[in-house]
Amino acid sequence: SEIEISSLLYEIGTHHGKKVFVVPSSGKKGLKALIDDVISEGNGLFFYNEFYKIHAEYLQQIHIFSVELFMVVLSSLVPSLFYTKKYFSVTRQESIESAVLSCFDSAQSQSYQQLKEKLPYVPLKKIKQVLAQNRDFIWVTEGVYTHISKIEVDEVERLAIERKIKAEITECGYVSIAAFDVSASLERNPELSEIAVKNGMFQICLADRYEKRGNIITSKGAVLNSVAVFKDYCLSRERLTLDELIELEKVINGRVNSQSLFVAYDTMIRVDKRTFVSDDEIRFDSEAVDAALGLFVRKDVIPLQAVTSFTSFPYINGYSWNLYLIESYCRRFSKRFMYQCLSVNSRNVGAIFQRSAGFTDYAEVLAAVVANAGIELDTINVGNFLFESGYIARRTSVISDVITKAQVLRERQV
């Protein structure tokens, strides 16, 4: 009766939440030994979740049943370690970046799997994040990276590239990394890909004076107008293929998001799925073409795909009428009709409508179609109708806006 049970529990156990957990002294010694062992193996950074996942069976045997309890017990057991909310480390200086970098000490390149094997207590997601965000880690190929400290640059080649960059930027305002000749440096780094050597050379030798966006290099602080680059390119060509456009966009932006296709439509005429030609190649007889289109556009709006015959369209020397040519014509040359779509595409998805209809955006175009379609105004029915009719290529958030506008139009009709 003289013993205060709660005080005794706090003395012999670990308070966590509303409970007191008792870890046997043998368990504490075992945990301390486990920590010493994994540190002696070269590990310096430990995320609590990863550590618990790997050693869950042992930790549960010594009555540590959660990651949170593990954090509390460990911090009291080994106070010499450095602790944060998500991980603990041997020293305060240890970071995810330094841990990943240490993996390259004995190898020029490392895959995700190799890095994870060397850093078992660091989540793979964190490893990938460091590789993607720190520009000193260079992409070699899918899932494989190197570090700039592992790349050997040929000095003669570097000087030649610097001269080329200076000349091209003076003339054009930018230069593509694709134009670099790194054959000599590539021989010095046989394990690496060409793009890895190029990006590595930029980061090592040029990043202090130039900026790189995708594959395009400009002077520090210079604003690159990629649309202007695409426009200049299109206007300088008599003929351009879709593949050339895609490759150009990869070079300029580092990825493809149809920006170059949009510019090509604004500056050239698409004559088929794969080809654009300059405006000088075709002279449209607007009155005759509009008269032919009028045979199909009997209401305010039709899907482009509703034009199913081209026999009534006037002859064009060297070219045959198709939906791509009609789209280009309606975009820029027709006096009576217009073409719009949600996003530029190569599937003939979109609408032709009378200019006199006065639509302000594509949602209004679609709303007019839906309001007159006699369908239920719900997301599924409207989405299916617009997709199956060829007005949209995929069901997007625009559907809700279309439904709202269509409801207003129906109420006005009543």
C-alpha cells in the first residue's frame, strides 16, 4: 500500500501517449547493439519507418510495437545520435544528398536498385527525389545516374564548345545542347551515355555562366521565348513533318507538350497527318471552299469529323482534301467558319462553326451542341456524347462548365 504504482511504472517503462511501455533491459541492450552494428556496416542515415520495417520482428519481440514508440525509446537510449522528425543520423552533417553521393565513391554510375541496396534505411522515393532535384546528379539512362565528380571532360573539346556557345548565343540568343560534339569526352567516359556527358559538361564547365532549360542553353538571366523559336523555325521551312516538330520540341523544351504543334498550326498549313507546308504552297478559293463547307454546317456547329465527303471542295494543285487540310483552312483562312478544340491534336477532334455564332470559347461551343442534343445534362451522358461525336478527345473537367452553360441555354429556349 505504500508503493505508488503509477510512479513505479514511469520509472521502469517508457511513457508514450496514454500508455507506459516496458522494454526489458536485455531488449535495450540488444537494440543498442543493433544500432552499433548497422552503423559499423557504413550506414549513417536512418529513416524511422525504413528501420522499423526492416527490423520489425525483433523490435516487436522487445515490446516496441510502433514507429513512434521506437523513436521515443531510441532517443532516450542513444542520446548521442542526431534526431529529426523523420530520420536519425550518426552526425548532424549527415544528409540524404551526402548519403547518396557517398554511393558513387567506388562507381561511376548507379541504378536506383544499387543505390537502395547501399542505403537500405533511406526510402527509394527520397533517393529518387534527390537525384531529380540536385543538378550535380546526372541522368545516364532510365533509372541510372552519375555524379559530376565522376565525369572526365576533354579540355580541347570544352574550349571548342564554349566558343560555339558564345557564337550561337550572340547570333540567335540560344544554342541547343544537341549541337555539342562530345566524342572525345565520351571516350573518356565509356560507361556513360552521350546525353549524360553533355549534361555533365554543362554542369561542370558552363553552369556558372549559362542557364539550361531542357536542351536549350541561354545566357544567365536571359528569357527564352520557346514559342518564338518554334515560330522562326516554322516560317523558315517550306515543308515540315510532325516527327521533325516533335524532335524540335524535345530539343527546345526537353519534353513534348504540343506547344510546337500549336505554333505550326498558326504559321503553316497542315496537309495531312504527318506534313505541314508553308502558306505559299496553297492558294485557297475561299468562296468555293466556304460554299462546300456550308453543305455540311447547316446548323451553328458540327464536329470536324462530320465532313465525310470531299467531292464538292475545289481542286488544289498537288494536294487532296482531307480533315487536316479542312482544319487548317478553318483555323486561318475561312471567312464564314471557324475551327476550335480543347487542345491541338492529330485525331481530327474538334468543331467547325459559323463565325456569326459569336462564341467566346470552346466551352460555349460545346454547350450550344449539348443544349440542342436532347440528352440528360449529367457528367456521364454529356461526356460520352461529346467524346463519341468527336468534339473532345477525352473527358475532362470542362464537362461541368459545359453542363452549366447548356442548362442556361435550355432555360432560355423554354
